[in-house]
Amino acid sequence: MAIMSFIFVFFFFSSLQPILSLYEDQVGLMDWHQQYIGKVKQAVFHTHKTGRKRVVASTEQNIIATLDLRRGEIFWRHVLGPNDVVDGIDIALGKYVITLSSGGSILRAWNLPDGQMVWESSLHGPKHSKPLLLTRNLIIEKDNVLIVFSNGRLNAVSCIDGEVLWKKDFEEESLEVQQVIQPPGSGFIYVVGFAASSQFEMYKINAKNGELLKHESTAFSGRFTGEVSLVSSETVVALDSTGSILLTISFHNGKISSQQTPVSNLLEDSPGLAVIIHPSVTGIFAIKTDAATIFIRVIGEGKLEVVEKTNHETVVSDALSISEGQQAFALVQHAGSSIHLTVKPAHDWDSNLLKESIKMDQQRGFVHKVFINNYIRTDRSHGFRALIVMEDHSLLLLQQGAIVWSREDGLASIIDVTTSELPVEKAGVSVAKVELNLFEWLKGHVLKLKGTLMLATPEDIAAIQHMRLKSSEKSKMTRDHNGFRKLLIALTRAGKLFALHTGDGRIVWSHLLQSPHKSESCRQPIVLNLYQWLVPHHHALDENPSVLVVGRCGPSSDALGVLSLVDSYTGKEFSSLSLVHSVAQVIPLPYTDSTEQRLHLLIDADKHAHLYPKTPEAIDSFQSEFSNVYWYSVDDDNGIIKGYALKTKCGSNVADEFCFDSRELWSIVLPSESEKIITTATRKLNEAVHTQAKLIADQDVMYKYISSNLLFVATVAPKASGEIGSVTPEESWLVVYLIDTVTGRVLHRMTHHGSQGPVQAVLSENWVVYHYFNLRAHRYEMSVIEIYDQSRADNKDVWKLVVGNHNLTSPVSSYSRAEVITKSQSYFFTHSLKAIAVTLTVKGITSKQLLIGTIGDQVLALDKRFLDPRRPVNPTQAEREEGIIPLTDSLPIIPQSYITHSLRVEGLQSIITVAAKLESTTLVFAHGLDLFFTHYAPSRTYDSLTEDFSYALLLITIVALVAAIFVTWILSQRKELQDRWR
Amino acid sequence: MAPIARLLLLALLSTALTISSGSGDGYTINGRVKIPQGLGTKGFALPGKTSNVKVILNGGQIVTYLRPDGYFLFQNIPAGTHLIEVTAIGYFFSPVRVDVSARNPGKVQAALTENRRGLSELVLEPLRDEQYYEIREPFSIMSVVKSPMGLMVGFMLVVVFLMPKLVENMDPEEMRRAQEEMRNQGVPSLASLLPGGGRN
């Protein structure tokens, strides 16, 4: 009896361990978090004071960040809204970061040390114009002033509180203001621009009160392209629209004088279309043509002189004033595997202040931008540091001929992610290593035991924490038994592939794709998607896995495609091809050839299908499945969903045996005046479903309708496709469809009146969950639709099963017209959503949880049981046993189930789930600007011991038990002896 | 001390303008976020800093940050019903429904969507603070005793120390009989210990 109860109690207590949520000291054990800022657009150094040296940067992802100049770490960072594009940044008063954003409409000041917003002021004006920000040390009545030109209005804004001191409108319809100039030490401002593209306008304005002092204009015969370059405080250089005549315009003392110089006078050979690339070094400007970059100096009254012509890719920095009246600027040029950084004084082209050659990783591509800063060396000479932005969006600080730090900011714009297994551990290597580590292992566990028994000193606790975080086990480069260690292959917008180790998030390799930017025919290459090309298993274990990168030569969908094949272990691009057709869709087929290369079908804009790899074997294995290939296309703009199948080989003119014609099978045309497609969702191809039957409370069975060809489509009223608040509930609705993509049959259609998008949806097994906005309740809602196969429902009869008169063994097929029933339910949800995903386990046995990316950039795990359509108000006893939760109107948000705990994945875009080999565990990777990775066990880790399981305690207990056995044995023998003597 | 700290708000100003017809083509929504300082500062790696609090209009249409006194401002907002969300690590804020009326500008119409409570002025306070981590139970002797290992040890102790006592209390005749039986049988099997398994 005692043993029975003991066993019972044992199991009872061992199942009580809460593992679902995290303890604070477990942060970093399973998860890692990386922060990025994106491609830097503008950078301003802050190195004047004795405090910490910083650099303030604005990026193309609408971020303002300050970085530590010594190590490149982020001090603080703010992500502005998607429409709040940063136009200019600067530092004012030595303590505020000033940002001008939203096309010059919003001016904000942020506290430099901690990033607290100090003030915000909005600048409106009569019309839209190019925004310009000017921060010289302009002081009006002891007040530091910012001069901002935006929306056709010149504003003087106080640095202290953001108050507009004065404003001056430039309402003239055709006026395009190009520059706002404040000559140093003067009390006036020049506003120069073009009117009607052919007239040069100059306004001289009193800086104290905005009063117009003088207005001059001159007409020119040609038209201007727009960009002007300021070569001194009173001279500008412009190009005409043909790109062949340079205009030097000076407005000294308010008088406009100009000089025209044909570009061909400066260059012997015809340069083609030229553009001015550099706008702000005194006395020097540069023009760029197809072949070369030409630096031109302005001498005296409009005289131009070519100082250098270079054929290398050259990047120029802004001017930096290094001492009184002296300016310097930096040039960066590429030469083979290194870059040359040159810093020149503005007045003397031939001398160099600095000339350094730095070895540069080829995988970073060309230099895109350079920003320089100076410091005084101990010997009073000038030293320079340069911040460079590379083609792969990475950011590097160069100083004294070396790279001080680098940031892989390309990872802030991941567009697609896939995973790859690591190599298998070679046998026979690790034995000695294990013996060596046994003592260490035991020591570690003894330390842990001390920790659990509260005997550890603070140093011990620190050692324990360090040991747990830096476990070499998790960052090994080999496959592990549980499938936790993998490579995450990420494709970034810059066309670079990164392989990240799931154990600690380090970059294993990175590769800038060569094929898109080398060829002449492909001018604007963009990368689109990433597919698994070769996944080795069985007989192809010796091959390295590889991935397929699909790209195209331009933004339009009929541009020619490019393919690259990259080895997942080494990052070497072993094959790349430029296609002769466009790529509209890529369909990975579930077939492989003998070398385990997966077959892919590429659909071009003319609806021809092309089979890859182009091997005879591939076509042989494809022929047999020819009639089973179906696909669909969704045309969002016209509201048409079409289904296709393969017809014949491409006939007529092309003798390409890997090309096939398609035929249209079905089409669904949605009425464009009442419905607009906003979201579609499909099942993941690799999702495993463990059981088809669902046992419900009263011993009844329901059969899930599980089809991999299910498509979820959400449409809204065209009026309601805008933002919340733009429509009334009466004129907006949301319609959802479940469509079979083989037959085009609409399995289910449902209308939510008074609801609107944006819709986030996830489809898994036989259910779909989607999130939308309910205008009547003015709350977000999440709905679930579950779809069941009614045609199998009569298999419940035992006699039928015995006689064999059942259809359980018949495969689920889209050809047979299954009778389906659906169940649905809606619940309120508090937050807006950025992404939604569902956990994925290897066999699909573990119960599912939804991973919800909220507007606060956190990832919340929500049990699917909360989104069950069968939640009654008062569950019966049987339903309670089944685990049905009583009905509530809204979904709970439990803070402990945020899998990102107290971290934010700024700018969250997508959540990717990958199955580990351990059935209980899903690997979750969330990316946006930041990256976050963790292991997540939806039903706790029921199939392995947890990380904090104390092996040492187990060993000690066993030893103690054995000792006790011996002691009692000896004692009993002694007692027996005594008994005998008695 | 704690209630006083709870009352100490980030700013001392108590009135908040809500909606006014601004310049340009829209209206202006003006409000403030108040985070009581007594809340949520314990047990957090990152206590909620006001510099990281975002105020989001209509699910991401406009994002703005708080000024040091907790005020925020949305400009150029068209008339209609809008939704404002506040995100701050460590706090749970209810989204707020704000009606911007074209007919009578300046009228305040705001309500928390979570509990449908109307707001007379647009002052947003967290409904509760969020604890993202489980609290580790402090070490106690009961937890060791209750753990599987502790139970095993306890059971062993019972067997070692209490069983002989039971044997001693037995009737000597019965004892002799049992001993004889044991001798006949050899080693006692586990089955004889189990209820119903014994011979007697």
C-alpha cells in the first residue's frame, strides 16, 4: 500500500513542475536577442565633450539611434512610424538630437544621453516641398535657433522648447527651394531655388525676424534637373536637364551672376548623362557619369577646373571643419580586396591629411556612404575616424587603418528565412573529450546543487549563471540529438545571406550574392525568396545541404529571373544562373531526384511552368506526377483567384523540354465594387498532423478535414481598406472564404458585418484563426473556423468497422467532393497584431499554441484551446474532462506567457516556427529590426528532463541509499550475531 | 510610504486638453500617459522608462513618443472614431476609443475598450503591471521533503526505523511463527509485503 501511494505521490509531484513560463535567471539559456538599426542614411558625431563619445544615426528603417563610438553598441534607439520618414538629423546645444521627419512636418528633439523626447513641434505650410534642416549656431536674442524649410515655409524654431519664433511662406506655385544658406557670422539667410524649372530665384531674409530683405531672379534658357551643389556660401553649381551644361551661379551681395560651362569642355570624351553627386565641400564638387567620377574645383568667378577624374567606385563624405576656416573631406575608393580612405583638405586637392588602406571583407560589397569625424592626437595633429556604410548595409568604424568595430545591420531587413541541419558529429573523436570534461561536469553539477540548497556564495551564483549561459554544448557546430542546433539561413534585402547558429545567434558565415550585381544585363537586381534546394538524408548524407535564392532583375514582375544555389555549410555560391524567363511564382514540389535535389516549378508571367533542376532525371520523375500538379494565383488588384494545371510541353517556337504550358482550371472573380482581397493564408507544407479524428466529450468522434490545398482568403469593402476611423460600421464588412485550390470549390464563406482589416491569419490542421477589427464594438477580434469532414462521420458504427464497410482507409482527396461542416466562434482580443504564427512540432502530437506578435513588438503564446469554437458557457463534467474552457468574451493575456519576456523585437515583421527533433519543442525565430530566438514547449517538455534537473542530487541520493543499505546490513548482521550468542 | 509613492505621479499637472481643431486639414488629439511610480518597479530587469513608451494611433498609422511630462499629441487627424494604444514594457494598457467629432470640436469622447469605462479627459493609466517571470520559490525544508527524492528518503527512513519497532511490538508466538515461515521460505519476497500478497 505504501509503495502504491508512494508511486502515486511521486508522479503527482513530478508533474507539478511549472516549466511553461520563465524564471528571471533562465533568460538567455534558451533564447537570444540581437538589436539592429538598419541601413544608415545620415550620421552625426558627438565627440566634443569629455563624456562618452557617441554617433547619432538615422536609418532607412525610420530609426534614430545613438551608438557608442568605442564599441558600436546601441545606447538608445527609437523606431518612428512607417510613414514618419526621417529627413534630417542634427545635434543642437550639445545635448539634444534634432530630427526632422514626415516630409518636414514633424520636428522633434531628443535628449542625447537617454533618448527621452524633449519637445515635438509640427510644421505645416501652404504646399509640399523638399524638407531642409539647418542648424548653425545661429543665436537670436540668446536663443539657439534651428532653421527649417518645409512645406513651402521657412521656420525659425527655438532649440529650447520647439517654439516657432517666426515663419515666412514661399507660396509661389512653381517655386522649388533647393538650398537654404546661412553664411557664417552674418545675420541673414539665403533661400535659393528654381521657379518653373528655368528661373533661378534668390531670397535674402533677415535671420532675426524673417523679414524679406531682397528678392532677385534670373531666367535661363535651359531647364534645371533639380540638384544644386553649394560650393561656397554664395555660389551654387547646377546641371541642366540634359546633363551636359554646368551652371555656376553666384549671388554675391544679392546680385546674381552666372556662367555656363558645357561638360564636354571639361572632359575630352563624351561623358553621357552626368549627375552632381556631392553637395557640400567648399570650392569643390563632383559629377558622376556612367564611366567615371570627376572632381571639379571652382576658381574665382565661375571658372571650373577638373582636378581629378577617376574610374573607380568613389564615395565622398560631407565636409568637416577641422579648424578655423579649414575644411576636410574624405574619399573612399575600392581597389581589389581593400579600400583606400583618403582625407583631403578642401582648399588643396593635391595634399592628403590622411591616406590609409584597409583590408575589407569581399562579402561586404562596395562602400555606399562615408561619414568622417576628427580628433586631436596627443601630438596635436589631426586624426580622423570614418564611419562607412557598405553595400550589405553593415556599418563599420575605421580608425588608424583598422576596423574598430562593425555592425551587421543588414540583418534588420530580413526578407526570408529557412533552416538547415548541421553536420553529423564524426564518431570516435569525442571520447577523450568526454573523459576530460567529466570532472568539470561533476563540478558544475555540485555547484548547481549548492545553488539549489542555498549554500552558494555570490561568486558561486555568478559562476553558475555564467556556466549556464556559456554552455559550449549549445553552440557546437554539429547536429544534436534533440534537433535544437540548426543553422538559420536568412536572406536580407541587400542580397546577402547570413547563417546564424540557433545556439547563440552568432553568424557562422555570410555571403553577398554575386550573380545579381555582376552582370550588365541585370541593373536593379532584387532578391525575393529562399527555398531549400537539397536536404540530405538517407543515401545523400555526404552532400552538403544547399538553398536556392530566387531573385529578379528589377521591380516589375515580368523582369527576368536569377537563381543562385548556395551551400548551407560553407556559404559558397556554387551555381548561379540568369533565366530567360520571369519568375512570378515558385512552387517547391514534393519530389527529389537521385541526388536529393528538390524539384521546383517556376511559373513565369505568361503562365508557363519551368522545371528546375534541368536534368533528364528530374523530368523523368516529374512526368509520372505530371497530372497531379496544381497551383493557384491570387490577383489582389482585380480580385481574381485562378487555379491552374499543367497542359503540355511548351510547343511552337521553343524547344525546351523543361518548359510546360498551363491551362486554367477554375477562377473565382470577386465583385470589385464590394470586395477587395487583403489577406490570404495557406497551410505550411511541412506541417505534420498526428491524428485525423477528434474525440469529443460524449464519446463521439469528429473527423478533421485535413487538406493541404486549403486557401484562406479575406476580403473587405473597398472603402474600408484604409485605416481605422475612416469608415462607419454600416459601410464596412469583412468576408472570409475557405477555398480548395485544386477544384476551386468554396468550402466556406462567412461575412463579418461592421468589421475591417488589417487581417492577420494563420491556417493549420483543420482550422484557421484570424484577427481583424470590429468597428461596432471598436475592439479587435479573433475568430476561429474549424472544418470537419462529415462524410466520414458514419464510420462510428462498430459493425461497419467489423464488416469492413468503412471509408477510413480511403485517402483524403480534393477530387472527391467531401461534405464538410464548419464551426466558428469569435473572441475579443486587446491588442493590434503585427504577425501571427502557430507552433510546429515534428509529429504534430503536442497541442498547438498560437504565437501572436503584438503591436508592442512582443510575442505572446496563446493556447489554441482558448480559440475553440466549442467553448460553452457552462461546460458539463465530460467537457471539463476534455479540457474545454468556459466561454468568455475576450481572450486572456497572461504576462508570463510572453515568450519574449521583457524584451521587444522592435519592428516585428514575422514569426517563424521550426520543429525540433524533440516532439515537445518548437524553435521560434521572430525577426524585424531585432532578432529573437527561443525554444518553446507548448505542453511543457514532457519528453526530456529540464535544464535545471539536478543530476548531482540524484547521484547523491543513490550513493546515500547504497550506503544506507550497507550500514543496515552490517547492523542487522551484528544484531543477528548477538541474538545467536544470547 | 507606499501609498504616498503611489500617489506621486510623473507629473503634477492635472488637466489635459483632449481634442481641439488644429491648424491644417485635421484635428488634434492631445492626451497624457500617467504611470504611477509605485507600480511595477520591483523585480524588473528593465523598469518602464517613459522614453520607451510609444503611443500608437489606429494600429500603427502614427507612432509618437511621450514628452517628459507624459503628454502626447497627434495632429492632422480626420474626424471619426480612432483607437489609441499605449505600449510600455511592464504595464498593461487598455486601448482607448477616441471620437473626433466634426460637429462640435473640442468635445471629449474617450472610452477604454477593455472595460468600456468612459474617460472624462484623455489621461491613460495602466490597468495593471505585467510580471513576465515566474517568481522562484525561496528554499524551504518542505520543498525538499515534498520533492521525489525527499519522499524516497522519507520512505526509506520509515522502513528502517519504524518496521523494527512494529516487529518488536508483535506477539512473541506470532513472531516465532513468522520467523519459522521465513526460514522455510528463504528470503522474503516483495509480494509478501504487499497487501493481500501475504499468507496470513
